[in-house]
Amino acid sequence: MHFRLMLPLFVAALWLSAQEPSGSNATPTDQSLKASTPLNGATNPDEYVVASGTKVPLSMINSISTKTASEGERIYLETVFPILANGRVVIPPGSYVAGTVTEVKRPGRMKGRGELYVRFDSLTLPNGITRDFRARVGSLDGRASETLDKSEGKIKSEGNKAGDVKTVGEAAGAGATVGGLAGAAAGHAGLGAGIGAAAGATAGLVGVLLSRGPEAVLAKGTTMEMVLDRSLQFNASEIDFGNSMSRPQSSDGPGPLPSHKSQSSTTRRWPIP
């Protein structure tokens, strides 16, 4: 009799237990947090993140050269293309970027190229919002004669072996002409030309050894890409540029210097040996 009374209660208990969720750790709070996390990596829908590895095109405002630059010298650039995050412009064109020259090596007199090492330190948006960070050079203007070693972040000047050979050849030719004229006057034109050529080549070689190779130069207007080594995060109010004053870009300039190899040579006047 008692068993028949307890049987309905037992069945009801089994039915209620079947209605409970199978995952005791899956709470509504956890699910809502997952659903509200935006795709740009921020934890708040009003936050905008420029991810690490983003490439930011820049243009030089000032010029630096291995001839005059020193370690710790500042460089100044500005952005030339908008960077977006989550559908909004976060870094507009005309934002300022400041960097530092970390190492300078001048070209040698006999061998070696000029070398510049630079890093980027801070970003200032048109509305005054600033972020400190660290970034490196990702690529250089294709018009520039300098080359970039991406593994070391080193900017190198071009070599000038062809120019050195040309200088010695021009000096030898000039010496041969002068020596030939002098030898002809003395009745030994061939001998004079040979002596003049040797003397001219020696003078040209001395000139090459006393002069340095091309300097590494980042001229005003040179463009490059900055690669972020860490993410930059902004909230909605920090990327409000409605009250920002518009201004012309200040990096307009001649751009990178032409290649030393492509410059037309000027007539050299060599002293008479």
C-alpha cells in the first residue's frame, strides 16, 4: 500500500531532474559575456583596437643623414593613410609619429656603407590623444636608393664601387692626355702618355681613399611603413575628430634623394701631374 503511494512521487522527482541544464558551469552571465565580446579584441563594444602587426604608412617631416645625425636624435613623421578598427577610422591621415635614431654608422673611406637604426616611440592623433608604443620600419620608399635590412631594422646607403672605378679611370684618362701633350713637346709622346696615365690613376685612387661613400639619408617626404609591435587601444571618445582642426600635410617635400649611381657625372678637373 505504501509502495503504491510513493511511486507517483518517485516518478515526479525523476521528471524534475530531467528538466535541469546538463552543464552546471554554463551560467547566463558567461554566455552573455561571450556574446558581447567584439571581434576587434576589445572587451567593450566602445573600445577600438589597432592590432599588433598593423602596417601604418608614414611620411618624413624632417630629414636625417648619417653625415649629421647622432644617437638619440629625434625624427618626426605623419600618417598618410587612414587606419580603421571595427569599421571606424582610429588613426586618420595627418596624425603625428615621433621616433628616435638609436644608432648611426657613417660609410667608410675604403669600404662599408652608411647605416641608420631608428625606432618609433609615440603617436599623436589630430585631437591631441597620445599613445606611447614601440614600432619598427617595415618597408622603405621604392624610389629611395637606401635599402632596409628587415631582420635588424637597419637602413643602409647604396655602395659606390662603380663610382670609385669611374673616378680612377677619369683621372687616368686626364693624366694620359696631359702626359701625351707634354711628351709630344719633348719628342716622347707615348712615354709621356704612359707616365701621365699612371700618375693620373694614382691621383684618382688617392682621391677615392680620402673620400667617404654615399651617406644613408631619409629625406623630407620619404615614405615608409611602420609595423606596430604591440596593439593600440582607444575608446569611442578618444577617436572623435569632429572638433579637430584640419590642416595641410606638412611632409610635402622632394622625397628620397636620387640614386648616387643614376646622377649624371660632372666633368672633373684633375691637377697636372
